[in-house]
Amino acid sequence: MNARVAIVTGASRGIGRATAIRLASDFKVVALVARTPEVLATAAEEVASAGATPLILARDLRDPDAAGDVVAAVIERFGQIDALVNVAGAVSQTDLFTMTDAEWDDSLALKFHGMRRLTIAAWPALRAARGRVVITSGTSAITPKAALAAVGTINAAISAVAKAFAERGKADGVLVNAIMPGPVMTDRRRSMLARYADAYGLTREEAIARFEIDSGIIRYGTPEDIAETIAFLLAPQAGWITGTTLRIDGGELEVV
């Protein structure tokens, strides 16, 4: 089991970083993909401390050539790919009626097309290894909001294409699943809560409590909560799970 090689995108921060560190106990190599090499370097140190060999790949997956570069670098160095975890995906948080074509294109370029190209590029190696793919969507795929048009729309498209990959994977021996995280306390959410607290004269703790109540969740999730679920989907115990989109949302009431 520990001879395996994993690729994690969005690995410099948040869910991607937590996932890369968590997988270090299950994989021999964890390749970390993100746009900022300096931040990737600190994540790689934590991966090494957790027991795996890190490979830093500073690439912008919006670039059509980046997916092939990532796969080539991993294969050249280690000769195999056993798991791919697609987390990268900053999406414009803009209202449906004001979002420009350029903002739509940029949001799609990373979270949807970057994921799609990397999964296809890695597929021959994944097929050879009878590997696994996990793709990150979000609960907004079920409850899209006009104020955050791209987030829900792109997450819904990701859930659909994950199912399509899983259908192909049945013939090729590749298990593919998607996850739908609910509200997770990442740096981006902390910034959002800080702005909300300032706007309404609340403390940070009051803002968190209000959002937890409004969302109907038992608490905010942590990146580590999501990383543990991803690790399970890549483990032998999940060998009969494919084509599933799994909600990890603390009981978010808006989602049915």
C-alpha cells in the first residue's frame, strides 16, 4: 500500500494541503500541485514530516499544457500514478447579473477544465495501476445561488463529469468519486466571515455562530474532515465505491 503515488491539486492551502498531508501516511509519494511555489514548499515540508516523499509541481492548471506537464513529471520521476485528487478551484464569487464572460471563462478554466484535462492526462497511468480519482465539487451544486452564480454552476458540472469519468472507469478499472464539502473553515471563509463581522458589528465568534445557525450545520467543517473522507475513498476499504458524489456537510439543512 505504501508504494503508491498520489497527485493532489490545490495542495498549497485549505482542503488540498490537508489532503496532501493526510495521504502522506498512505502513499510513498505525494505530488503537490498549485500555483505558488513558496507556499507549496511549506506544505511539502509537512508532507515529508508525515512520512512521504513530496514532489513540488508549481503549475497553473488554467494553462492547457499544465496537465500534461504534471503527469509527465510524475511518471518520469516515479513511473506510476495510483491516485489523483482534484481540489484546485478558486471560482469567482460574483452575482449572476454582473459576472462577465471573462470571469466565467477564468472560473471554468481552473476548477472544471483544469480538472478535466488532468484526469484525462493521468488516465493511462491510473488505468495501468487500477487507481482512484476523487474530484471536489460542493453542496452549492444542489443549491446554486444567484449571488454566487459560478460556484453552484461549475460544481454541478463537476458532479456530472465525475459520473461520466466513473462510467468509463468501470471498463478501465479506475474508481472515480466526487465529494461535496459543505461550509469548511478555510482561509477564504475566514476572510469572508471577517468582512461580515465588520459589516454588522459582530465579533468573529458571533459571525461564526450566526452562519452555523443559518446554514443548519452542527459546526463548521475543517480541511482535515474532508481530507479524512478523501483518504477513505482512496483506501482498499472503499474498493466497491465508484460513481458516487458524497456530501460532507455537517447536516446542512438547505441541501436535500
